[in-house]
Amino acid sequence: MRVWLITGAGSGFGRAIADAALARGDAVVAAGRNLEALRALGDGDNVLPLRLDVTDPGEREAAVAAALQRFGRIDVLVNNAGRTQVGAVEETTDAELRDLFELHFFGPAALTRLVLPGMRERGSGAIVQMSSVGGQTTAPGFGAYCATKFALEGLTETLRDEVAPFGIHTLIVEPGAFRTGLFRPEAAYQSAELPAYADVVGPTRAYVRDGDGQQQGDPAKAAAAILAALDADPTPLRLVLGADAIGNIRRRLDGLEAELDAWEDVGAATALE
């Protein structure tokens, strides 16, 4: 039996992963800001709903302490809490950018540090970072969102090399468009618009505004894929979910390779004589 600590467990991917873990007999520490939604997971001996704002240091420490007190260990940390944000780079304020980094990067990094000592001592464990296709690809208006996911992926890829010798696995999950509620009007944050970017960022704003409930991805199937990846030997570093995400990442890789080839001679000719 694994013990999971899942942030943002009240809805979307977090809820789907929690349901999948409970269905196989695991224990779940379901963390999030909406306790009522978390309690809907059930009140059995293997469920612990916890109030957690991942940007709050005190609440992070209290959540990990409560999980350890109840179950004695944390086998899998799923850093899932997050939100979307739309705005051109020029439209995005310092406060908006910093707030999103607190949620998507600094909070997950801190929670990861909190659970690593116990995992190292046991010689096992897994860190699951819920990134996005936006952790590898970009679109106008998603600059802040993509920046946080790029940062999380860079940290996690480095972490993989640091903790693998201790038997700890790292999994970066990169979903495309899934029906998680991420684009709900009350959940999708938008920076104040500048008319100059209407043509460039407007299509992204429309995609988010009109896309809620239209995504083709099934969160329950995503959760099953994540559990399968964690069970695999070896566990992959990255798991791309959805045909849309796979296609977009393949196109990015092709573009990177073409540009590297085009400028290889220039780049290679920079050594001291």
C-alpha cells in the first residue's frame, strides 16, 4: 500500500488521481483549499482531508506533519495544485508573475524538500510534478504559465539525477487539454488587456474562454496512466498525455533539431584558437 500526498485533490487531475489511488487500496492525504470538496472523497481510515494552501509555508509543514502522524510515511507526493493564467508578457504584472511562481514552482519545490528526508531514509518514494504541455511548448498569452512549468521541469530533471541513487523516482506529467475545470470562468485568471495585443493574444483568450468542457482528455484515464508509469520499471522521467500534447511536443522537437542543424557550424566555431 502506498501513501499519497496529493495537492489540489478536490477537483481535476488531483481528484482523479486520488480516486484511482483509493480504488487500488492505497491511502491518500487529500490536500487543498476546499475542505468540503476534499471530504467528498470519503471518511475512511485510508483518507485524510487536509486544508492546504501550497503557497503558505506554515500550512505546507503542517500538512506533511499531519500526513506522517496519521500514516507514518509519504510514498508519493503529487504536486498538482495550480491554475491557468492568460496575459501577454507586457500585460503581466510583477505581482501576477510572482504569485503564479509561488503556486506552480516555489510551493512544489518546498513540499518536495519536506518529503525527501523520509524518502531517502526508506530508500524509496516518488515525486510527481503535474506540469503541462506548456512545460515544453508555448503560445502567445501563456508566457507566465509556461515559464512556471519550464522552471518546474528544469528543477525536477535535475532532482532526478540527485535522488535516483536513493531509490526515489521523479515523474513529470505533461497533459494537453483535459476536462479538468482549469478553464472555468472563476478559475481562469486573465491579466488586464492591452489593445496592442488583441490580435496576438486574443485567440488564446478565446480558447480559454470558450474551451471549458470542450477538452477531449479524460482525467480518469490520465490518472490510470500516471499510476501505470509509477508502477513501471523504469519509471519514465516524462509522461506526455493526450494526442494534442504529443503532436505539439513532436513539432517543437523537430523545430529545435532544425534550428540546431542550421546554426551548428556557427555555434561550434566559437572555441579559442
